[in-house]
Amino acid sequence: MDTQVLAGTGSTCTAAQSNLSSLTLSEANLRCTNAGYAGVCGTGSLTYVGACTWDANQHYYYRSGYRSFYCKECSVSNPCPN
């Protein structure tokens, strides 16, 4: 599954990418738990959509992207792959 395309923001491109990673992982976890799973299995993969861009009106950088992920019940006997 994929999250929707989200935009991370920050004072630098690195901060915007970190914010995007956090936002997409939160959405993935929410979608998995809403579907009855324990959460997202591992972290999946983050795909960027376009370059990191400065927004002069808002005074921050933003980076858009989405996360591909799987939901799974994870346990000691059934661990999630990374």
C-alpha cells in the first residue's frame, strides 16, 4: 500500500525530509491500525516527488513524497522484516 502524497516542511531540506518521513510513517501506522493490524511492518520505503523547494511566502523548505508499506501483526515468533 502507499500513503497519500504528503509534504514535509522545515528550515532546511534535511529537516523537511525528516518531517516528511515522520508524517508518512504516522499515516502508514494509522492506516494499518485502522485496518486491525498492529501497525506498519518495518518502515517501508519513502519515495520523493520532486525536488526540495523553498517557499518564500511561508519561509520554509518543503519536500513531497509518499511511503510504500505493508501492514503485519509482528511478534517475537513472527518478526517484521526491515
